[in-house]
Amino acid sequence: MKAIVLIGGQGTRLRPLTYTTTKAMLPIVNQPFLDRLIRRLEANDVSNIVFAINYLANDLQAYLEQQKKNYKAKITCSIEPQPLGSGGALKYNAEYLEETFLLLNGDILTDLDYKKMVRFHKEKNAQVTVNIAQVSDPTRFGVIDTDSQDRVISWQEKPSIEEARSNWVNVGVWVIDPSVLLEIPSNRFVSLEREVFQSMVGTKSPFYAFKSHGYWADIGTPSSYAQIHKDILFGKIEEPILGVRDHRHNVWAVTSDIISPAVSIFGPAAFGEDIYMGNGVSITGPSVFGARCKIAPNASIADSILWDDVEVGEEAIIKNSIIGRNVRLAPKVRISNSVIADDVFIDVPELDSAQIGPGTSLSHKSLIHSALQQNLWVDSGSGSFPR
């Protein structure tokens, strides 16, 4: 079985985290999302995976080349000459798609049984089968209505709540017959959802919906990104967590010296390698710590995600926040409900609901410097990270 994965987007809703890291490479409980996606596909007998990439393409290609020896599936990178949309990317990669294939958005974590969905597709003699799931608020999604035989009779892209014909929505996974490629124009931006699939509904093509009731979530916003970490730590989806689990404290740790009488830990929490925690540190889960984090004495961290190489000063407090790589927090800094990108230094008393762009330095004198001035985003009043 072959799969094509669309990871060409810039992840704008996840900024500032995605200014320097593509969405597919964001760490999910200390493992790149891309690795988790590949493992899921391999477990469902997918032997050939094509990644359609554009944004930060060189970084993605280098990582996949470096890691390919660890994958069972054959990995191919296809770099789009410019953003082509979901349909344009499919058309651009037509040479790889000579038989029925899976198409996935590259920001969805799900425990979907792909093999079962493919069997459904073939039993229906479908051209396209879309995976759908029920949600309470369908207004952010493509809303699907079906007949009694699961045939798609309506596709509404992000309708209002009053207009929505159902609460079943497109999850971002499809099984597609290569004949569909003939319906896609070449050499331009094409949206499958707004153009191709809408046309198929209108012509009553064999277009079906596979209803799933398992877990799925997208990593498209800081809140959903954080929620996925919580779901993994609380076991709402079975995903591997690096390290050995200490059931007594509900902690996963790569090294065994995390648990200490001098440190207070209330899990669930996951710790990468080479973590240092000083005396009097307090950790409250759900929280995740990347490799080589250094937490100074009497610091307190709750309900937060720290990436690799974060340094937290003495008596600093972090609550409900995402902290990027190589961030340094001065002693007694208080950060809550915030998203801090890579390579940031913070030495101000308090930040609440802030979004800080990469390379920023905030001092007591409010001196602001950014290595990426055009991407600097300091928003201490209207940040999107939810409480």
C-alpha cells in the first residue's frame, strides 16, 4: 500500500513555534510528529510513503534522509516548486500514484484502522473514500452528509452552525483511486475540498464516507498541540513514550535519576535524557520535558511543555505554557498561558498570555531584540494560548 502525506503548509496557526520548525517536525511527547505518523502507517502495512513538502523543505528532507534507516517503509520526498494546495500536490505527484492510495493531511494524529478503511473503499467500488468523525462544533471543518449507504451527498467547507447539514466532518484521511487525478488541473493551486470533491458530489460520482469512532486530533493550533500531549500522557490514545515508566509517580524517564526526595513530582510527566533538577523543584503534570533541560532549585512547572535545552532559573514559575528549544528564563520569572519560540531569553517579572517570536530577548528594561525582526511577535494581552 502507498500513502502520500501533505506537509507543505507553513503552520501559520501554530506560530510562533513554526517560524523555524515545520509543523510535521514539532515534538509530540519528545518524538517528532513525523516519526509517529510513519510508525502508524507502517503498522497498517503501508510500505511506500511519499511526502509532498514545500515549507522548510530542506530541513524535512535532511531529517528523513538521516532517519530512513530506522523506517521499514520506503520514504520519498517530493518538493513542490510552489504551494500547490491539496489537489495540486496530488497532481504534481501523479507519477507515484498508479494504484489505489492513501492521502493524509500531515498534521493529524489518529488511531484509525487504515486497512479497514481501504477494505471499505474497495467493497464500495469507490473513487474516493473520506474518513469522517463526529464533532460538537463542525464550523472549523469540511462537513459531510451521507445517505443510508454512506455515499456522500453534501460537502460543506466550514459552514456556519446554522448551515451545517450534519456534525460529521472530514478528518483529513482519504482513500483515492488514481482515476481522480484526471479531474485535477495541472500546474496550479487546486483545493481538493473546494474544487474536486465538490464537483464529485455534484456529478454523483462514487464518493463514500468511512465513519470512525476512534481517536483523532490535529496539531494545528497551540491549544490542540498541547491537548495531544495530555491525551497521550493520560492514555486516551496508545502512543509510545520514550523512557521507563515509574507507575508510582506516573512518570516516564529516559534516565533513572529523575525521581528524588528533593524534587516534588505529580504526574503524568515525561522526561527526556540528561535532565537536571535542583532541590525543591516542583513538577505538576501533565507536563513534558525535552532533553538536557535544566531546572534550577525551587522552580515550579505545571501543565506545560518544554522542548530541548531549556534552562529555568531559580524560583521561576511556568504554568500552562509551551516553551521552545534553547529558551533561558531568568530567576523568579513567572510565565503563564504563553507560547515561547526557540532561542528566547526572558528576564522580566511576569508574562501572561504572551506569544514570543524566535530569537527574542526581554530584559527588565524592556529591551527587545530579535534575530528575526520581521517575525517578532510579543503579545502580552491577546495571545491565543487558552487558559
